[in-house]
Amino acid sequence: MIFNLIKNELIKIINRKRTYISFALITILIPFIVGAIDNGGNALEKSLYGQLADSFIFVGSLINGYLATYIIIAILISHMPFLSTIVASEIVSGEYSKATFRMYLTRPVSRSKVLFSKLLIVLGYTTLLMFFFIFYSLFVSTLWLGYGDLAVFHKGFLFLAEDDVLWRFFLVFLISNIVMLTISCLCFLISTISNNSVTPIIITISIVFIGTAISFIPIKLFELINPYLFTGYINIFLKAFYDPIPWSEIMQMIIICGVWSMVFITSSFLIFNNKDITE
């Protein structure tokens, strides 16, 4: 029964145009950014070298596909919460607004199974979106600019050897996806409450905005609560390029995001199972 429900939800998602908005935007935008990096490579390289150019002689170029991917992720990662909520915002609330639940939930299948099938689709969509974002960026960047060592800033100027970079992008995908899944779970929760598909996006992005602002405001109270907010880990992908990698901070992120995700999911099921579908 559950497999039929998942198949049913998958068919719905595939046939909705909004499902492809995020992928289309990423597909179109990434080549433009890579082209801009290639075009402005000299200026970018000078800014990276800084005062080191007066003391050292550099052979080759730092501008390559790995650096371009790193820059793209840094630029766009803060916008991914919006793209990841497009499906989650509508998958339950859309059924409310169309009144399809009045017929759908009268069938001999539990509400929990119906909601669980929708949740799996949301989690799968978010994971696929993050995978596409990171590795499509990596594919286009390396195809356009080639390979090479990656220069990042961590306690100064840090060079990562070419053979020590690729696995770090897989780590970026894993840890960034955990944060985005938590945000999708939040949007999913609001979708079970709201009767329209716009409200969940607005509330979710507002919460992310407030939480992100808290992480940047140097107030003692905010500094105390920020480690326990999932919004403070949106830029945690940077940790994947540290040497050594701070695994303890990554584990803390996994625990915090896991707890918040379980709170959101549990609340979603409680609300949905007690929802009056005749409203």
C-alpha cells in the first residue's frame, strides 16, 4: 500500500511544472556564473594573491573548476532554502486548497501513511536538488575551467592539492543536504497547517532569515542560542575545506538538525492526523 502511495505522489510531482523551476534556474544560472569567473579571472586572481604577489612568484593559475565551484556554492547556498521549499510548501496545502483530501482521506488507508508518502517525496526532492546543484556546478566548472589545486582561506591562505579536493565536494553535499532537509521539514510542517501553498514558503524563509541574522549579530544572548538553531549551519559547507576538518562541529550540526527535523516531522503527523478535512 505504501509503495502505491509513494508512486501516486511521485506521479503528481512529475506532472507539476513548479517541480522543475529550481532545476531550470540552476541549469541556466551556473554557466553564466562560470563564464563571469572565467572572464574576470585576472582580477579575481589578483585579489586572491593580495600582498603575496610581492613576495612570491606563482606558476600557473589558481582559477580552475574547483575554485569556481567553491565560489558558486558560497554565493548560492543561502538561496537554496527558497528553492528547496517549492515542493514542500504545496504538497499538503495544495490538497487542502483543492479539497481533494475530502475524497482522498475517506479511503481505507491511514492518514499517517498518506503523509509519510508525501514526506518521502519532499526529502527525496530536496536531496536530488542539492545533489544536482553541487555536482552540476562541479561538472560545468571543471569542463569549462579545468582542474587544479584549490585555494581557500582557513587560518590564512590554504592550498588543497588536486587529489584532495573531489571528496570534499561529496562531503559538502552530505552536510549541506542535512541542513536543507531540516528546512524542508519545517516547510512541510507549515504546509500541513496552511490551506495555501504561498504561506509555507513565506514563513519558512522568514524563519531562516531571522535565524541567519541571529548568527551574524554579535550579541551575547544570540551567541549562546545560535549553536542550537539549525539556521546557523547553512554555511557549514566551508568546514569541508578546512585542514584538518572539524568533525566535532559537523557532528554537532547533524545532532541539532536531526533533533529539529524530528520535532518538525512529529508535529506534522500530530497536526495532520487531527486535521478536520471538512473545514
